Amino acid sequence: MIKNISNLGDAALYCDFGKNINKETNSYVIKYFDKIKQLKIENINNIIPSYNKLIISYDLNRINYKELKDLIEKIQIDQTDSEKKNILEIPICCEEPYSLDFNRLETKLKLSKKQILQNFLNKKYFCYMTGFIAGMPFLGDLNENMRTNRLETPRVKVPKGSIGITEQFANIYTFESPGGWNIIGNTPKKVFDNFNEDKPNLINPGDTVIFKEITKDEYLNYEQ
Amino acid sequence: MSNNYFKVIRSGINSTFQDKGRSNLYHLGIPFSGAMDNRNYLLANKLVKNDLNHPALEFAYQGPLLKYIGEKINIVITGDVSFTIKSKISEINGNCYETYEINDGDEIDILSTNKSVYGYLSFSGKFDVSYQWGSCSTNTKSHIGANNGKKLFDNQIIKISEINKDFTQKKINYFNSKIEKIRVIKGTNFDYFSEIAISNFFKKEFKVSKLSDRMGMRLEGVNLENINNSNIKSEGLIKGVIQVPGDGNPIIMLSDHGTIGGYPKIAVIISADYDRIVQFPSGSKIKFQQVELSDAETLFKMYEMETQNLLNQI
């Protein structure tokens, strides 16, 4: 539930769902997100869900902080609201040249490549949010022994399709982009389709993701 | 479809098609984009009698050199821009906010913006551009919008889909006002910073770094000391947010910004000052001033009223 609402600048509400980052907190964020969309409240420009926050930006020409805050505070979330979310299988190739940071991860995590892969692949991931760049999913949670920091010096260019890990999270770079996550592999699957305006993102908040290892041959011959 | 077009002889530094931008897509990772300086964008369209949401050509610093091929049109350039118009018989230095007739073979050479960053070119008609999610705004990072999501490139053709022939020359006297201080509201992580950092934030000048673009403006100056944590759990961003990463140098989120970020937010620029902050060129100095939410709301109303009055004059 929303613990506190404050303002982020003069044209956005900052809804805080508490300090804990877990599936339960995030599922409330997503419930609010879905509900607000469904209510089609006028003059909202954007609703941005993340782990434990919901930011709602609005058209300051037509509504102000106090008016929108009142509307949001009145919203009731039905505890049984169960959204239909998907389970998705994402192919990943962890061979050269796609697994950019295995050496670093072996040292940092004190695990062998085989153990790292096993840990990574034997896990179901929950999509907390999408963003930063178009379609990038933020997935969690990695096992405790798989958690490490970002690169000390971020890469200027992370290749498109790269799958990275940092802290308790994994992500997929939907475009070539600067970035500091530890890259363990790459997916040939199209995760963001800018020509599909109705559903550009393959993975959406609340979805479950499973990674399936493929060989370099399978990667190169992959058909969408 | 008409056979009229511009040929891009020189594309300029960062020339893109922009309109009012696209909303309700942040949750997918797609930011607003749209014209950086909304007022100058609107004035450009109004001066050539276009719908206010028509695509305009936005340029930064050095703009494009365009050769026009086709039947007569009228153009206007807004902002603070030096440009020339070359025809078969003459070459003139153009004035911003004044419309000019352009004929087959004429060239528009947008030399530079003056002590500012962005300018706009509109003409009496419509560029033939593609739309995504209801907007033509080009977002080069996600390859979305007009021109296949790319900035203009040398030797390309810009097609024109329609020309409005019902036209009278227009001109307004307008000077882009400079403000001494950019006004901000406290950010959600204001208390992550030391008292000295806060005091410096409002007292010292910050220099706009060369590493600034449509996504963000990086500032250099006194490093702002974080006494709590230089990372937060990633969360949504909006334009105007000032994030401070571990190195203590603030970054202002601009129209093409990443939709999620993990650095503490020290402050947010008020909506009334957004059109002006984007116009600070690299190397110039910025000072911040704190205001309350209610002041920001009033200042925005006044700014919008001023914009409407300008539009109504045309």
C-alpha cells in the first residue's frame, strides 16, 4: 500500500510504498499502476512504476498536486485483483563473444563459470519494472551468492541483447547503450519492437522470465 | 504527395524533427521527447499558420544548410539564431520571428544559435515524416520517430507532404528573456546531502559541461557531498530532475532522458523554467534558487499566460 505521497517537482506525484524491495511490495505498485490506467484519470501524462515507488506526472496546465493527490488517495485496491501475467522463456547464449564479464564474475563471486551459469539458469525471475531505455526489463531476484556491484568503470557501449547482472537484479539491454552491469550473455530475441505500438515490450512488470541456454550456432540461426 | 523537398547539404550538429512529444509511455521506457524549448517551437508553427502540433525541425548550435526544390513556400526560424537565405539574385541575413518567402533553388543556411542551444525551423506546410505513438518526435537513443529515429544526415532529402498556399507574411518582436537564476523545488533525496553541499548548491555557480545533449545536461562545479548513499534503488524520473551521482556533479534530466535512474535527486527544475534551462549552452554558468511548490505553480501559470499572449499576437 502507499505509505506516503509527496511531490517530485511541480508536475509529479511521488508515491512511496515503503523501503522493502520484494515481490509483494512491487505487486502493490503494479496493482496501483493497472488501476490508475484503468480509471483513465484525466490529465495524467505518465505513470512510472518501479520496485517500490510509483511516480505520476501530470499536465500542470489542467491539474495540480493537491487535486491529483486527493484523487489518488481515494483509490481502493482490491486485494484479490489478480492480473493475468505471462511466463516467458528467453534464449541466452553465454559463449564468447557474448559473455563479456565471466572472468570478472568468477573472481568477484568466487564461483566457477559452470556454477554461475547453473545458478543463473535455475531460477525464475520476476519483472519489477521496465525502463531506463525502451523495453529494458529489471528482473529479480538473484541468489545471495550471485550478487555483485556494477563495473567500476561503466562501458561506453554495451552490445544490444546483452544480459547483465548487478546486486539482486538482472536486465536485458534492448539497445546498444552505455551501461555498467556485468554481462553474462546475450539474447537474439527481440525484446523491444518499436513498430508494435500496442505491445512494444515483450516483458512487462509482473511477468515471469526463465532463461534457456542456447549454443552460438543456435544464436546465429535464431528465428524470431 | 507533392514533389517539393529540401535537400540537406549540411546536416548540422544535432538536427531532428520534433513536435509536442508523446505521453503515457514512460512505463515502457519511452520518454516524452518533443521540442526542447516548447515556446519557441509553438511560435514557429504559429508564425507560418500551421497547427501548433506540426513537426518542426529542431537544431542545436550549428543548424543545417538546406536547398529547397519546389513551388513557393514560406519559412520562419525561432530562437536566437544567425542564418542566411540565398536566392539566385540575393543573399540576406535573416531575422528570427519573421517569415520569408522561399523559391525553387533557394538555400537556407542556419549558421549558429547565439548564446543559446536550440532553434526551430517551420514552413507553411508539413514535412513528410512518420509518426510513432502519435508523435513524430525523433528519439535517437531508441530509434523512435521521424527519419527512422535518426538525426538529419548529409545529402538526405526531406520530403514535403503538403503546402499551405493561403499565406501572409508575419513578424513579431520577441526577445528570449534570460533569467538570472533557475528556480528549483527540493528533490526527494534533498536530505542525502551535507549542509555544506546544500549551501553550495544554492550559492555557487555551475558550469554547463560539453557532455550535454537532449538527454541530459551535466554540470561542473563544486562537488556536492553526499552523506547518506550515492545510490538509491532505481526509480522513475521526469524531465527537470537533478540527479547527483557519486562524483558529486549534478546531471539535469532533459526531454530524451532515461525513464529510470538510481542516483539521488537533489532538486527538480520548476516547469516555468524548463524552456530556459535547455537554452544554456555548454560553458555557460547556472545558479539555482529554491522556491516552494505553490510559487512554482503560480510561476508556471504566468509563463503559460505569457506564451498564450504571444501566440495570440500572431
